[in-house]
Amino acid sequence: MFWRGVWGYLPANVVQGVVGVLTLIVFTRLLSAEDFGRYAIAYAILSLTHVAVFTWLEAAMARFWAAENEGGEGMAAHFASLFRALFLLMAAFIPLAGLVIWAMPWATPLKLAIAAGVMGVPIRCVMQLVKERYRAAGEVGKASVLDIATTLGGFGIGVGFAIVGAGAASPLLGLLIAPLAALPFILPGELKTARGGRVEPQRLRGYAVYGYPIAASLALTLVLASTDRFLLAAFMDEAAVGAYHAAYSIANRTLDILFIWLGAAGGPALVMALERGGLERLKEAAREQAAFFVLLGLPAAVGVMLVARPLADVVLGEELRVAAAGVTPLVALAALFSGMTAYYFGQAFTLAKKTRLLLVAMGVPAVANVILNLVLIPIMGVMGAALATALSLAIGMTATILIGRRFLPLPIPWTTLGQCAVACGLMALAVSLLPSQGGIIELILKASVGAVVYGLTTYVMNAAGIRSVVTRRLAGLREAAA
């Protein structure tokens, strides 16, 4: 199931990666530095709101679908309970959120951006709930098509609004309208599954007990990702927020897309392995996944560090380039720690249904992040925010590993880690010998040489069993073509 998901979700994540880069290229040019900073603040509020109100439903769909029999009464009750709870939350959330936004003393451009983002949260939750069901059921094609359609649609709509002068709200209007347009195509089938099912309060209580600690831990993760923006706005200005968010987006989005791709395939596969194969099958699947995470995640982080300056020159508007390039390496390191924590080591808590301890594990770096930002931003500015994020996420990964090992120790692929570290060292050496003429030529040259050196080195060492994976994939393609 893991490898089917890896290959199946690849097109959607390629699209997300391309759109992520285009988002920076286009919006850092169409929007002013101040408007880009307002968009960053509004996006952080959108994310926190989504997690605080709706994410527990998505977590329950992802974790408990595999335990039900398809077509049975339990599955119908599962869907009926989740969707009824969702619609009740939506009915309360929309007017309350509108009232709060109207009452807050924000400037009009920021208020409009926040409204555009927050009002799209319930719609995005419906889409995410459907997507989690697709992933849990192994319906890779449907999940990928939904991802691609909403990603491209949201980007195109956002660009249209930016061109006509909607300012900071533009990208967020795209995130609202694209999922809304998808609902007529995806929602009726899900509601059909719920038909005849009873809403079971006891079931919902169990889902809430499981899901709310996950939501709270994700909220703490978002605190890690957004506290720096609010403090930069307080200590400096919205332009500084824009520069920091641009740098964060270059590095973090690159790594985040990679880990979301692997997590979309890996999370459901681990649940299925545990539910239907027991602890031994789970450890076998986890060992394979962890090695592959390191194989791709480590060089991605190092690669972003090596090309930070030409990447900023190519992707970002002129106002934001210099400040962003300086902090990108630290953000890339932070993104590696975050991805390994969220999509691998943190799975110990969800698999064992010990989600309350996940909240404890994420509380450690969240507190550290606030303290470090308060200390470092006044001294170092944007660089201090990046350093605080990297340090706090390293603390968070360590806490997650140590606490998770008490009840479900997930294997750490030390051999693969060593092999990939050697390959990354050779990659960095090769890239350092190349000329630094700037711009897209430098970016393409260094990225290409680095990828070739790393790829050949890991293939020769057979890191994470990559030769076997490639051989199986090529054999499958030959059979399909025959």
C-alpha cells in the first residue's frame, strides 16, 4: 500500500510543488511586501482556525475507517456521525467567525484577507474529510485528482483576483472558491455512504477524545510556524513579515510538499499494517518508510541550503530577495525536523491512540519557540526568528522520539542516515566547486549537479534499498508496456 501511494500521489505533489513555486514567483510580484505580509498573517490565522475547530474530524476519518467493514452498519454510522458533526460545526462557525472578524480592530486590508481565509475553512474541511477517506481506502487516483484540481484552480483564481487588485485577500479567495467548486462532484457520494447510518454520540465522543489532542498538537505546531510572524510584526513591521514568510515558503514548502506526499502514502499504510497485520507488520512497514523519508528528506533540505541565494533571485520579487536568502538555510533545517516529527515519529501517538501524549510532546517545542523568538528577534531580527524556529523544532523532534518510544518505538534507520549523510557531503562538495554567477543558470546548474551526485552515490551504496525499488519499478513499467 505504501509504494502504491508513493507512485500514485507523485503527480499531485509535483503539481503542488510547481504551484508552490509559482505562488511565490507571482504573488511576491503582484503584491507589495506589505500585502504579502498581510497574506502571511491571514494564512496563519486560517490555519489555526481550521485546526482548532475541524481537524479532529479529519483525524478520526483517517484513523478509524480501516476498522469498519465496508458496506456495513458500522461504516454508515461512521460517516453519518462525522458528517452530521461537521455540518453542525459549520452552522455555528460561520456566523460566529464573521462577527469576530467584524468586531476586531484590524486595518481594512488585513481584515478582508482574514475574512477570505477564515470563511473558506469549513469548505476546505469538507474537501479534506473526503480526501482522508480516499486515502484511507487506498483510492489514490481520486485523492490525486482532487488535489490537482483544487491546487490548480485555487492558484488560478487567486492570480485573477490579484490582477484586478484584491490585494492580500487574493490567494485566500482562491483557497475558498476552488474547494467550493469541487463539492458538487465529491460530496454526494460520501453522503450516500452515510445514508441509513445513525449518529452515535458514544462514537463521536471516542472520535473527539482521539482527535482533539491531535488538533491541539497541530495547533501547537502552527504556533511554532506562526508565532515568529506575529512577533516580527510587533517588533518590526509587515514588510519584515513578508520577507520572512517568503523565505519560509521557499524552504518549508519544498520540504513540506515532500513530506505531505510521503505522509499521504505512509500514514494510511501504517494504520492498515497495524490493524490487519499486527505489531510486527507495523514495524516492518515503519522501517521501510523511515529509510525512504531520510533518503529523500535529507538531500532536499541540504539542497535548498546550497542554492538559497539563486533560488531567492529566481523565485522572489526584488523587495524580498536579500533578507529571504539569508534565512532560507535555517528554515530548510527546521522544515526537515518538522517533517520527520509530523509524518514519521509522531505517528507513534496516533497508531497507539495515545494522542494526549502527542499534545505533551508538541507543547515542549511550542513553549521553547515563544521564548526563543522573544529573546532572538529583538537581537537578530528576521534571522533570529529563523534560528528560534530551527532550535525549537529540533527540541520538538527529540521530545517526540523520547516520549513515543515509551509505548510504540518506531525504528530509526541509522544505516540509511549515515549513507545519506555521506552522499549529501559529496553533493555539497561538488556544488561548492561550481561558479556562482547568480540567477537561473546557477540554480539549474547547482541543482542538477547536486541531484546527479547524490543520486549516483546513494544508488551505488544502495541506501534505503533504492536499487531494489528502482529495479521493481522498471520491471513493472516493462510489464505494463508489454
